[in-house]
Amino acid sequence: MEKVPDSDFTNNELVLAALGYAQLGWPVFPLHTPRVNGDRPCSCDDPKCANAGKHSRIRQWPEKATTDPDQIRALWRKWPDSNIGIVTGHRSRLLIVDVDGQEGAVSIAGLEHQHGSLPNTRTVKTGGGGLHYYFVLPEDVEIRNSAGELAPGVDIRSSGGCAVAPPSLHKNGKRYVLQESSIDPAPCPDWLLELLKSLETIATWEEMFVRCPIRKIWEASCHQFRTSNHAYYHPLFDLWWRT
């Protein structure tokens, strides 16, 4: 990409923030920009866009997100008002706990009551009023993205995912803001890692079950019983299997 001097971005807080994240070793990429007013809610020009300002302007963003300053300058020179995406998971070693609204706040309070308080860490107030808690993953640990699996209103941004970063704009016109008391991301607490690993195990077993040939044989047998009105078949038998 063409080298772009810093002087071109003296007043562009978005590109300066993106460069700052890159210095921390966090790959970044440009997101579309929400349009607060107008018929089209997002710079993607889809009138029905349900993810305004939160999806990538570039293809293959998990691989093409970068920490190279020249590439970042060139990307934001092309799209100077772009929101900022940070790649989570193995490339940045970041795991972000996304707490959405009152439901998420109640869920996090319950988890902390049961397992212990989350450590002080880098915290972002989202444009939608939620919170992003940034944590560092151990080198040998991979955690997948999940939505509401840990608890209602709590999403996990990790491998295969990304987070919208300050000072990006929310579709409601408010900015993502780094909390004044924020510090560097803390190591992910052990209890949270163990809970997330248990979700990984459950998901693996569920996937194995769905693909299991024995399950297909069993369902075929149930279907045969149902269609043949076999004397020994009862609907509760099928219900028991599916639960």
C-alpha cells in the first residue's frame, strides 16, 4: 500500500486510536460506519442492515487485519470515518466479555457472586450502554466465540471474533468510550476460563451427537415405528430420546 504520512491524520481520532491498538499488538481493520440519520442505517448501503457499524469493510478480515502502521494509514485514508474492529482470539491473545444491558449486568453479578469478582481490567463502555471487559488469554488456550451461552446477556469475543473499539460510533449516535479508570488488560481469571472450557466440551459433545451414525439409525427406527403404528411404540419414547 502507498505510504501515508502521519500529518494526513492529525485530527483523525479513529486512525490514531487504530495505530495505538496496533502498537499494543492488536490487529485492527476498518468497519462500516453507522448513519444516524437517513433511510440507510449503514455505510454498506443496505437499507435493512441489522449490524450497522459493526461489520467489516474488507473481505477476509480475520487474516487481513493488521498491526502495520502504513497499512492502517492507507485503510483509513480510504475510509476516514470507519469504525475500528480489533481481532480477538489467538492473533491478539484477547478475550472480551461483552455485557449487554441490564440482563447482562445481572448475569455477571451472579457469576461473580458464585465464583469471585472479575479483576480490574481494561473496560470499554459501548455505544449501546453495555460494557466490554478485556482479558488476556494464556498462550496455550483457545476459546471460541459464544453468544449468551455463558449467561443471558453475556457474549464472549475470542477466536474467530472481533470487538468494536473506541472511539467508534454506535448506530444511536453515541461513541464507544474507554473508561477513565481503565488499565491494561488483566489475565483472564481461572474460574472464567474453566467455565468457558466447559462450554467448549459441551459444544463438542453436541456436535459429535448430531453427526453420530447411531443417532441417525435410532431416528430412522423411531420413524419406522411411528409410520407403522407398531404396538410397542409410544410417543413418550420418542420424546425421551430427543430430550
